[in-house]
Amino acid sequence: MQALSASQSPMSWARSFVRKNGHGFLVSVVVAAAAQFLSEHYGAPAMLMALLLGIAFHFLAEDDEGDCKAGIEFTARTVLRFGVALLGARISVELMVGLGPQLIAVVIFGVILTILFGLLGARLLGRGWRFGILTGGSVAICGASAAMALSAILPKNEHSERNLIFTVLSVTVLSTVAMIAYPILTETFAFDYEVSGVFLGGTIHDVAQVVGAGFSVSDETGEVATLVKLIRVAMLAPVVLIISVLVRRHAEFSDEDEGKRPPILPMFVVGFLIFAILNSLGLIPAVVSEGMANLSRWALLVSIAAVGMKTSLKRILDVGGQAIALIVAETVFIALFVLAGVYFLHM
């Protein structure tokens, strides 16, 4: 964010900041609003629509002389971090404890092993460790939100934006497919509401699709699925922290990374943890927590529209079939792991 110099008054700084970033931010908001309209009226995933509509306006981010480029950069970076921080207001330790230690362990191990599977798969396919963390983390934790949070702390290279867009696009599509297919599986195998909820919440990538899939089975299944999904969302902060520390150590000994090393604890993770603690202590009223959750969703929607504007469609198509195979394999892996874990617990 632009610093306030000693010679500037707060008012003049604010005018300068709005003049520099306002156009790009407003364009991102309009694209996000259009995506939300399509989602509400035609059932399309809002994140997917924001991404695709944003890509259509890529020319705005390419124009160095235009009014929108700086604002698009600001929205894709700072508004994203703001949205991720607000996700913490959805987390409550009390709700998680009610699920029981064994099922929580299955979910946590599913997250960890899926990220490790992504790293291994990326290495075998020659895709690089950044791509393995990005895809594995997004599949393991919370889809597009996790992808954007992880991208913010990974060292940048010439493929960073392309890989982020590919990952967001892929997990959104796969999550939508899972929202339709997984409830059919739960009915085919006659799972009870608890097993169904853990399976749906522990495997589907995005929160909205988990809610849709869970409540399409039953209210009880929807409640369990949402709770399990929030446990995965809660894993975002510790995963980002651990990866950030490891990346800093890696960057000290490797000259392949471009850009600055991320801080040990990024400020948006600090915000996430603060809001999670306050909500767990009951210091955030339910109406405020709900408002923060909605604001977080809009911030992420606006920022993914801006991310879409920054990336050309041609670069996304260059990602290759191996990348598609990897993210599909990660999705299958976490589904099989959670299903096996739940099965053995209920034998």
C-alpha cells in the first residue's frame, strides 16, 4: 500500500490513493457484482464467473498508460489478504470440539497428506514445488481462497499468475462437479448423516459447494458437512505459517527464487488468527460474525475478478495436461483418504 509521506495530509494522501487505485478497484467490483448476479439467477459458481469475466477484461491490466492497472494490482493483492483475514471470524473451537477427536484427526491428516501428495506429484511430473503446494493446498483446505492465500506467500516467478488462475479455475470446476456427484455417492452407499457430512465437508473444495451438497442430502448432513469444512478452513493459518517459514529457509540457500522472501507470519494470517480467537471466546456477536463472513466472501470475489484481469487466457492454456492430471489426482486422493478414514472409524 502506498505510504503516507511526511509532507502529505491524510486527506491529500487519500485523494491520491483513490485517484491511483479507484478505477481498477471499481472495475473489479462491477465484475464481481455481475458474477454474483449470474450465480444467483443461473446457478453458476460465483468464483468461477468472476474469474472468467475477469479474464475477458485482461486488456485493462495490460495497458500501462491506462487508469485501471494499479487498482487491479491493489485489488488482487491487498483486498485478497483482507478477505482471507476475515475468514477467521467463521472459526470456533467450540464447534470443532463437538465433532470428536477421531474425526478431526481424519480431516487434519487428510489436509496434510494431500499437500504432501501434491508436492510428490508435482516433483514426479516436473512441475516444480510451488505448483505442488499451490494445487495441493487449494484441494486440501478451501479451494480458491486457499489458492489465493498460498500464492500470496510463495516466491514469485514468471508462471505464478498463470498457475494461480489455473488452480482457482480447476478447483472451482472440480468442486462444482463434486457438489453434484458426491451426494449421489452418499445415497448409493447408504451413508448415515454423520458419515455423509464428514465425507462431503472433508473432500469438496469450496465452502459454498459444501453447503449446497450437504443440505441437498439433509439438514443434519449439511450441518456436519459445514462444520467439517470449517475445520479445513481453520487449517489455513497454520499451513500458511509453516510453508512461509519453510520458504524463507529455502530462499536463503537457493538462488532460483525471484522476489522478496515472505514474512515469517504474514499480516493477513495474524488477522485470521485474531478473528478466530475472538470468535472462539464469544467476543464477536453472531450478527457481526455473519456480516464479516459476507464481507470476506465479497472481498475474495472482487479480488479473484482482479486476478482474472491480470492473466491472459493463452497463458492458462499453456499449463498442460500434466497439471490437470495432478489436481484431479489430488482431488481423488483426499476423497479416498477421508472415505477410508470414516469407514474404519465406523466399522
